[in-house]
Amino acid sequence: MSASVKHASPLPSSDHASGASSSAYKGFVAGVFSGISKLSVGHPFDTIKVRLQTSTSTQFSGPLDCVLQTVRREGIAGLYKGATPPLVGWMFMDSLMLGSLTLYRRLLNDHVFNPPASVLGRYSLDGAGLLSEPIPQKKLPTFGHALAGVAAGWTVSFIAAPIEHVKARLQIQYQTKKTERLYTGPIDCTRKILRSHGFRGLYHGLSATLLFRTFFFFWWGSYDVFTKLLKDKTNLSTPSVNFWAGGLSAQVFWITSYPSDVVKQRIMTDPLGPERKFARWRDAARAVYAETGWRGYWRGFLPCFLRAFPANAMALVAFEGVMRALD
């Protein structure tokens, strides 16, 4: 994510990196509002997704049944269980994504894809042999954007893993009365995990999170493709291009990554004590297949797919608006 002078773009080209570094505080503030918007729109879909991913077909017949049962038993608040960890986390995650994605794009462009041969190589010479205006550096290719996305995804994983771990455990607490729940909230959940299992327990599922975010390759790669197509084939404004490219690329990401997310959720909701079922990632993957075959890897996909576009689009609108307001 990054920002140009006139239009804030959360997913910039590498040539905007200097603008992002000079507007770091703006990116952090905008990231806060982006996280709030993403949570408000997307968290109910995420709750239904996680519950379907971690339950059997005998508990919920499908997404609509899961929604109706959740609202009937727990009210609208049930759809927002586990909302506090991602709300707090996304404030930091969006800010980290802004910096790391821009940094990795700049590093890849300058040192891998388009490295300048020398200082003089970046400038043209006039008729008198004097240095004139700098020659514009080539832009990062789509493959470079995809690689930068993977690196940024791995970086964010070290914040995302414990946040998503706590969120998932809160989301599968089906008890209506708070007194019957194992965890009263995110702080209580975090404290109990740390007390019983230490930081290793809190980071349970980190490897699955890293694998899942490897699919950022398709997110940021497709974002660059969509951006170029929309700029070349339409007359949309820059914010509109970012809006549509961001929403469409998010859906590409979920289509490619969803099976790995199902396995990740199984691991994160697995008991941490002696009752632990999955010692390795492949054990959880096999368990999903043993239950319902290949369809098990796509259980809960519909609410996730429906969430992808509006959640990311609204986050983008908030980010753009705040960045323009801070200019």
C-alpha cells in the first residue's frame, strides 16, 4: 500500500515508494480507518466462514442456516464474536503492509529487475556532455509485484498469526451465556493461552499462516494486471481503478488460497493440550479430506467470496478518503 501526492493508493506501483515513506504517519492513520471499515463490513461473513470451516454438515446445513442459527441463539452480536483482535490487529497490519509492500517493491525494482548500472546510468547527457534530467526508471513488472506481495504477506504473518488464532477460538464459542464460555474475551483468551502454553501456544498455526499468505502472490500480481487493464481500457479515475482492481484481485486471492485457509482454521481451533489432533499441517489437511472429500476444502467459501469484494472495496474507500483529507 502506498500514496501518491493527489490520490492515496493502498496498492501502489513501486515508483510511489518515496511518497509513501514521506507520508508514513498518514498511512498509519488511514490504516486505522481502513481496518475499522474492513471489520464492520467483513467480520460477520468471516464468523460464518470460520464456523462452517470448523464444523460438520450436521451442525449447519449451509451458510444461510449458520447465519439464522447464530442470530437466533446469540443475536446480531454473535456475528461479531472475536471482532476485537482483528480490529486492533488490522490497525497495525495495514500499516505494516503499507511500509513493507512499498519497501519490497522498491528493493526488487532497484536490485533485481531494473538495477541502475551506475549513478551516471540514471541520467542523460546534454550536447555539452553535462548531466541533464534523470532518465525515468522502468516500473516493476507484474511478477515483481507478486513477489513483493509474498514477502509482505510473510512479514504481516508474524502479527496476523496470534491475532487470527485468538479470533478463531472466540468465534467457535457457541454458548449463549458468557459464564459458560471458556474465554470471556480476547484478553482473557490471550492470557490463558500464554499461561498454559507460552508464546509457542499463542503462535500456534504460524506455519499455516505463512503458507496461506504465500498466495498473496496471486493477490498483488492480479492487482497489477487489473490496474493496467482498467487504466488502458477505461476512463475510470484513479480511485475507481483502485476500487475495482482491489476488489477483483481480492477475489482472485481467495479462489486460489481458500483450501489452505480451511486447513489453517482447523489447526488454529485444534486443542492445544494433550487432546491435540493435528501434529502437522498435512494431518489437518488429511482430516478435512477424510470427512467430506474435496468439497471439505471449500466449505464456507460462499460467505468468504461474498465478503472479499465489499470488505476490501470499503477498506479502500476509507483509506483513500482519509489520505486525501490529510493532504
